[in-house]
Amino acid sequence: MEFDLLDAALSYEEVFGVKNSDRFSSAMELCAHFDLAEKEGIIERVLSPMKHDDDEFGGPVDEEDRLCESLEDVIVPPSVRKSHPLYSENRRYRFTHDSWKTSILSVMLDGRKEEMHEQIATVLEREIVEETESKDDLEKQITVFKHWNLSGNFIKAAGLALQIGGQLTILGLNSQADLIFSDVITGLKREQGGVTYGGICSSVLDAVEPPELELLLKVYIGKGKALCNLAKGKAGAEAYQSALDVSRISDYILFLCGYFFLHCYNVPLQILHYTPCAFEQEFDRSVCFPIFSGLFIVLKMGVIEQNEGGSYEVELCKQFVEQARLNNDPVHYGRALAMQGETLARHGKFEEALDNLETIKSIYDIETQHVAICKAYGSDRVGQAFSHSVNWNHALGRTDAALATCKYIVEEIVPMSDPKNVHNTFCLIYSVIVTMKEHDKALEARDLFIAAVVDPFEEHFGSGGSTVTKPMWKPILMVLDMQGNGSKEIEHIEEYLEWALDESSYELKSAIEIGMGNYSATPLAMFAEVPYYLARREEVELKKRKQLIQTARAQMEKSLENAQKCIPYAKSYAREKLVAIGALSTELGV
């Protein structure tokens, strides 16, 4: 690690508050110390002064590196640098061996290290505020976060982590967001000794105040969202469970669900019961509501096993609705009702689910609530209730009502939604796309999908960006293209054939398959339609057509098997397509 003498002097002055009148004497004293260290072989001069390369974005760096690199992190205006007594005498140094750096830091008291990190964080934070172009610089924000986190200032570190993690999640950088949130949680786990709950020492939990508990919950929730976006349902469930443990809200769940809750979700309900401030009036219990939503999402991913009656799901939903109703906030109450509608439909109570939607309509205002709902729950789970209702109407044979709802979503909800939240848009229109394609509007559905999902994603994140549903986009577009054009010539037929004949094309994380199979047809059902529509095309040689129809049948059968854990529509869709595949198989002599 290399550093400039001038940077070291400026950092020293910032950390120890050296007065302007004492700058010269302080600089000369520092030079004397550096000369002695050089004479003793601890440091050496670098003849070609070059700045060190930044660490890989979001990469792990140990505490020693962070403290040393902070010499260059402390940014000062050029005018201040030029006026410094050492400006003309500036030179560059490096430690002759990393062991010297380690030895120096090892004799430094932890409290002193934390104080230095706090001083550095304060300086960097001030510079970011003063420089407009730095306010959206994630790397600079992450640097400040690392110092706040190592300073032991939980409120500052957690607050900044939520800000950075939110930005990273929007950008599709969920792995990096998870690392940021994990760093905050790990910071609380540093203190060892005595009894721990959820890995956090009881003495830490005893000292936690309501604002700190609320931040801790939000960090756990943010971590859960990031992991679910990565289709890591089990890890996401553990994060949400940890948040539930901390919040004490599991007292209610335990009362309602009893031993079954513990059995089906084998994570100890510990931290919750040993965080005294969770009972204080100042604690905002609405912070806990996204936990209910998160647990419901991982349940739909198939991570949580429950009995045939679905008592875990039912009781979780029931408690959320009641607590949100008492809280009297339409943002949370709307989400609770949306969750209730899904639960009713998953148990075949479609009329009740549609009645529930009427209540949602009476309180949902996308113009004033959309941003708040997305902030709390990651996407507009309330608006998505309308998307789910498309399937409820299908189940009741109300095709006109389903199509009317599709029209409402496209014309009223999507235009008012944040175009950067592409995952939300996909969830909003997935059932719409499937419904349109099943009613002779495949090409219109394709245009909608490109305009609402693909183009905004390219605009805001570029082709290299990522989002959990992106593996579904290409096969959806291929299916809509071939279905909509019928026997007409397909421009990219060779590309479609290459995709369909590659067995790896059908590999998909089960969490995505089950999760999206609770919105409409399972993703694998859509994938299976690619070889099906190719097998229908007469210009494809017969041998390939036979191979394609066999692939279509195998993948659709897997979809039907997976759909047993999804909504009824996913099952009926796969069954219907298997009939069509069977008919074509007979025609081709397979």
C-alpha cells in the first residue's frame, strides 16, 4: 500500500484537529517521524509516485487496509493542498513489508481505531455533501459506509447501508447489496461472551433503543429482499425470520400457529424475545410489516413446507391483515389485503378473493402510494393484486372480466409505475401477457412486453444488467413471435432452433419456477412452448420436428409437476398445453 506524505499530513490534521497556526510545526514533526521510520527500514520512498488502484467494487478489504487507505480517502480541495507547508516537498512512501502495518495496528487500542474510522467517515461524508457530483457516487458512499461500520456507530452505518443497498438492488446488484447488509449485521455480532440470540450477544440487545431496533429490522428486511431477488429463497427466509425474531412480532405468530410454526420453519425465535425495547411505545411496529410479506414470498417460492390445509400461510396472513388494519396505513393495509387475496385464491376461494379486491380498490391510490409501497416491499404488491385477479376470473370462467382487468392494468397501473422497477412491471403484466397470447393477441402482447419491460431495462441498466426474471424474457418473446405470426416466415428461426435444441436452455432455478408460477403459467411452461411452436413449422426438417416435440412434452410435463406447488391456473395451463403437444406428437408419428 502506497501513500503520499501530503495525504498523511492532511489526514493527521483532520483527525487530530491541528490548528492553522500549528500546521508548520506539525508538518515538520511528522516529517521527522517519517525520516526515522525510513531510517529504521519500516517505510521506503517510492520513486514513481502513482496512486494505488481502487479495490474491486464491493470487494472484501481487511481493517488494516481500510485504515491505511484512508490516508488517500480524505479528500481536500486543491487550494488547501497547495497552501500546505509540505506541498512542494511531497513524496510517496510504502511499507517495506505488510507485517509492519499489521504490527502498528495491533498495538493500537480498539477504541482508538474506532475513533480514527469515525473521524475519517466524518471528513469523507462532509466532502460528499459539498461535492454535488459525488452524491450519487456509490463507490464513495461505500467507502464512507465501511468507516462508519468499523467505527461502531450502528445508526450511521445502518442508515447508509439502507441507502446504498436500496440503490444497488434497483441496479440489479443484489449480491453487493447482500454484502453491505451482512456487514452491518456482522458489526453487531463482534461483541462476544455470554448468551447470544440469533448470533447477537444479549448485552447488545439489552442496550438497543427503538430507533436502532427499527434500523436493524430494515437491514434484515433489505437483506431478505436482495436474497429473494437472487432466487435464494432459503437464505432469504432466514433473513426475514431473523427480522421477525428481532421484532417480537413472533409472539403473536407463536400464539396463533403454535408448534407447527416452529416445526415448518426451523429457525429459532430468539432475538425477538430478548430485545427489551420492542415492547416500548416508541417502537414503530409497522417496520415489521414487510417481514410478513417477505415470508409469504419465500413461501410461494416453495421454501417453506406446510401442511395440506396451509395453516401457516393462513395464520400469517390473518395476523398481518389485523395488525395492518390497526395501524391504519393504507400502504401496509393494502399489502396485507393483497396477500389475503392471494391466500384465498390459493385455497380455491376465488369469489372471496375478488370481494377482497373490491376492498383494495377502495383504499389503493397508485399516484400517492406507489413509491411508498415499493420502498417498503420492493415492488407494488398492492397493484399486483389486480394481476392476480386476472387468474381468479379465469378460474371462474369470467373471460370478459379477465380481459377487462388486463386492459385496466395496461392503461392505468403500468403507466403510473416506476419504469426503473422492471421487476415490478414484469410481475404486473405477466398474467396479462399470458392472457393476451391465449386470446389471439400474441403480437400485441409482444409489443407490450418490449415497451414495458425490455426497453426500460435497456435504457436504465443496459444489456449487461440483471434481474431475477430476465432468463424468462427471450423464450417469452420467441413464443409470442411464433404464435402471433402463425405460418408466416420467422426472421430468427435459426436462432430459435439453436436455443430450443440446447438442453441447458431449460435450466431454471426452482425458486423462479415456483415463484412466477404463482403469477400465471410457470416459466418452464413458456419455455416448453418454444420447441412446440418450432415443431409445428413445416420448413423445419422432420427429424428435428420430432426431437422438438419430444422436448416440448418433457418440459411441459415438468411444468405440470412443478405447478402442483403453484396457483390453479398454472396447473390448468400446463394440462391444456400437454393436450396440444400430444395431438401434434400423434400427427408427427412420435
